Amino acid sequence: MAITSIEKNKSIIRRYYDELWNSWNLDLADELISADVSFRGSLGIVVQGRASFCDYVRFVRRAFPDFHNAIEELVAEGDKVVGRLTYTGTHLGELFGISATGRQVTYPGVAIFRIADGSIAEGWVLGDTRGLMQQLEERLAHKEP
């Protein structure tokens, strides 16, 4: 049985999360990310191009060295793949002016990707940044005397 383009596109997104993000393997960016990608990450940061995308990944890694993307669900149609995700990590580096808290965080998100020529051409990821910031600020409130 032949693998459909929809299954191939879902496979690209699985590799993107499992092999690139969760393993911090930016060597895969050349294969999985289009050179002129347009990307909005779960933290609300917008980047253009593969090099800027890799900078964004490094930014996330500095703040959450153990950042993990759990795919809860993938749905695909045509050249689009949509994922429902859960993000987890330990806040060990500065993020949006908040110094490392050591707090473990969990927040949900949704990602919409467009695949072109076997790689991610567009990514729009919406993470619950308000919930994330509340978790970090809650930790700060407990630290203050």
C-alpha cells in the first residue's frame, strides 16, 4: 500500500517534533525546514528563514533545556498538518525578563503547518503563553519574602 501525501506530511511533523525539537537536533533543519520558512513559535515570536528558526530553537533551549513537545493529536488535509500539543520544561534560563525559576511548567498549544516540497514552509504555533507566564510568576511570588 502506497503512503499518501497526507501520511508523508504527518510524518514530517512527527520528525520535526521528535527528532529536531525533542532531541535538539538542528542538523535536521536543512531537511525538515524550508530555507524561507515563515514561522510563529509557541512563545509568540515570529521569524523568517531557516537560520532565524534555528535561533528561535536555541532561544527556547536556553530558557528550557529539557523542553519537550508531546503530540496529542495530528490532523492533516492537503498540504496542511494541524497538531494539538502539550509543552513541558524546566525554567532554567531567562525568558521575557524573568530569571530562571527552576519551575517545571506545562502548557498546551496548537500548531498549523504548511508542507511544500517535503519540508515545512509555514508554521503557526499558538501556545498558552498566559498560562505559562502565570506558572512562572506564581513561582516568583512564592520566592519573595
